[in-house]
Amino acid sequence: MLLAWTYLAAAIALEVTGTLALNAAGTGRPGAIAVVVVGYVASFGFLALVLQRMEVSLAYAVWAGVGTATIAVVGMTALGEPVSPAKLASLGLIIAGVVGLNLAGAH
């Protein structure tokens, strides 16, 4: 199961990397476009490996939730996006949902 979580961490990191490159890719920079494509393709590849070892309901929720929360935090801390109580509360709900699904699937 440790291998599944390692693959899931890699899938999340690659998805976040691809997402962060989207802004630059929108300007037509070939290197940024390549980062987006490689990031997403590799992320889905690792996610496919995870699904051989973990339930899809848990794997996808963690992948999507942690990826979304990470992008939001990076946006607020490094990219100058505004921080609001609603954003922070929403991040808390994402984290609570992922933890809840993980606990519900625990055997």
C-alpha cells in the first residue's frame, strides 16, 4: 500500500506542475505547453498505477482534493491571489472531505 501512496503523491505533484504551467502555456510558449502535456499525461499514468492497488473513490478524491488545495495555496502564497475567509474555509472542507473518505475506507 505504501507504493500506491507513493504513486499517488507523484501523480499529484505532476498534476500540480502541469496546472501551474497552464498560465505560461496560454501565451503559446512551447516549453510551457510541453510541461502541461507531460505533467498531465504522466499524472494520469501514475493514477492508473494507483488504481491497481487502491479504490477509485479514495484515490481520485485524494488526487483531486490535494491537487486542488495545493494549487489554491500556491496561488494565494506565491502568485499573489487574494486570500479570503471563504477560500480558507473551502480549503478546510476539501481537507476534511479527503480525510473523511480515507477514514471511511479504512479497514
